[in-house]
Amino acid sequence: KSILNDFEKAFFVFDDSNINWDKYLKIFLDKNYLDILQIWDSKSSYRSMVIKKYFGDIPEGAISVPMNGAIYKADVISGQKTGLFYDQRQNHKFVASLAGGKAVLDVFCHVGGFGLAAIAAGASNVSFVDSSASALELVGVGAAEMKKSDSINTIRGDAFAVMKELANSNHFYDIVI
């Protein structure tokens, strides 16, 4: 389901709900490349594994993950899974190809996958909606690293309620994700 790899920093994050995770893990362990740190998240009752090379360090905070011209932040230790789904990169790229000069609303954005790609591709502005304050903070940090902070707006709240408020305020977007 979710594999994040940051080859520069040598991190692999597996969500063990992925039916094939054990095959990949076995390859790395057989080659003696990796240590495993297992993390249990009691709120969502899933287990993720942060895997590092022997010469690497577990990060203190979110790591930067450049992709499609954007810089995403992934909290591989205490984030919701990683918050970044590498398998969505082609979808992010497609939305980015439509976003130049457009106003974009990224709903259920988490760490901003679609919206940060849109900003990187020249969207005029992007509003990010999510219920998670920590996820929206990562959106802001990613936008800052891209030097695009002035082009974003983060809105914390229930996505359905926020969309109703936006519709009633006559605020319009060219692209809604």
C-alpha cells in the first residue's frame, strides 16, 4: 500500500498492510542491509516499520522528499503512516500539468501531495484542507522549502464542513481535488 523510500538518506518505510511487504523486507534483510524499527500507533492500530541502513540514523523530525518539482515532508517516525504515497506521483504530476495559473483546492490533503505539486507547477494559489494540524504544518514546511509560502492557505477542519463554508462564501477554485 505504501512504501516511501528516500535513497539519499537511506530510509524505507513499509506499511505492513501491504500484502507484499514481507517479500521486499526479506530481500533487504537477507542482504544484511537494514535494521528495523517497529512503531505501533495506538490511535489507528496499525504498525509501520521504519527501516534504515546500518550506517544511517533515524531522523529526529520530518524528512524532505523531492518529487515532481515539489518538496514534501514525511514524518517517518510519528506521522500517520508517512503521509506521502509514492504510488500517487503520476497522479500528482497529472494534476500539476493542469494547474499553471489556477486556484486549487486540495481537500483531505494530509501532507499536500496534490497541492504542493500544483504550486510547483505554477498554480496561482492552493488552499489545503485537512483535520490534522500536524499534517498541515508539514504542508507549510514543504511550501516554505519551495519558497512558495505566500501561495498557500491551510484550513484545519472537517473537510465536508469546510467545503460547505467555502461554497457559501462564493470563493471559487479552478481545480478541486
